[in-house]
Amino acid sequence: MIIAIDGPAGSGKSTVAKAVAKRLGFRYLDTGAMYRAVAYRALASGIALGDESAIAAIATGQAITFAHDNGTSLASRVFIGGDDVTEAIRSAQVDDAVSPVAKLPLVRSAMLTQQRSLGEGSDIVVEGRDIGTVVFPNAQLKVYLTASAQERARRRAAQQADSGHVVDAREVHDAILRRDEIDSTREHSPLTAAEDAVRLDTTNLTLDEVVGRIEELACQRR
């Protein structure tokens, strides 16, 4: 069974998806780590981030795989082309490179192929912005998470504070709105809810309430 969770920035997709995977005993497919692995390989190879064909060649020719300890939901190691890049893909350099890489159409197309291959015949939870519409349009359960811009900004600011970074709440709110505009109007794979997705507004819900609702839906669909 494939559970596809989409939604705008700050809607809690990653946190919810990981919690749902643990609750159901599914695997969490970390698509963000996949793009990070490609970005890392491009940087390590000295490829310019605007060289779409060269980066797409990496995404097409080097398989990205995950290792799971004792059948756990979350991957413990990440590999590209057989090389362990688990720690390397979390560097500041990769942080800066992953967005330019992830927006390249040829790279997204190659990642789509790899993501579908990893998801075939598996019980997985996947989150993103085009999972239910593009990557897994036949997913048995599609959920579109959202929340008010104010609440999403509050969550992002709280996350930054927990990490020791002081941020201006208004700046975070404005950044959320800009990201919404970019994601929903981009030419390739724009953010939108699949027609058959269950819309779930998490503004006034706890994490446990959201996970419980998705668990109920998954049991119904199975």
C-alpha cells in the first residue's frame, strides 16, 4: 500500500509521514534525501548546478538506495551508486545546492523513475508536493495536509527556535507565502491536491490526532 502525503511548506508533512510510517509499520521513503544525494554527487564531481543534462545523468545512471536496521520504518543509511552518503548529504553545501538541483525538470523526471521503482510492491509512506498527482497517481491513499499560513509560520519559527536560531515571525510568515506562490505556480509539477485526495486541515490538530486520522483512512482503504 502506498500512502501519498502532499501539502504546502510548513504543513507538517515530514513529521506526519514519519509518524504514520512508524504507527503502521510501513517504510518512509525519504524523497528529500534522494535529491540531496544527487546534489552531493554533482558537487563532488565539480558539476555546475545549472548543468541540467550532467546532473540528470547522475540521477539517471546512479541508483539511490536505503538501508533499514531491523526492519525499521526510517532508513538508517543512504547510498548513491553504492556509496554511503548518509552524513555527506547533510552538509551546509548540500543544503544550499539541493533546491536548485530539485527544480530541474530532467532531474525530477529521473527521480520519479527511481521513486516509483522503490515504491513498487511495498508498504510505504511518501510525502512531498507532487506525490499524489505525479509520482504515485495510483496511490491507494492520498492525503493533502494544510494549515493556515499563520500556523505554518508559527511551527517553522518554533522549529528554528528549537535549533537555537532566533527568527522574526513576520519574516517567516512572508517566506511561507512566497513559497506557496512559487510551488503552486511553477511550470513543472506544481503544488496541487489530487482530485481524490483527502484534505486534512491540521491548524487546530495535534500530531497524534492527524496520525490517528490517517491511520483510520489507511485501514478503510486496505
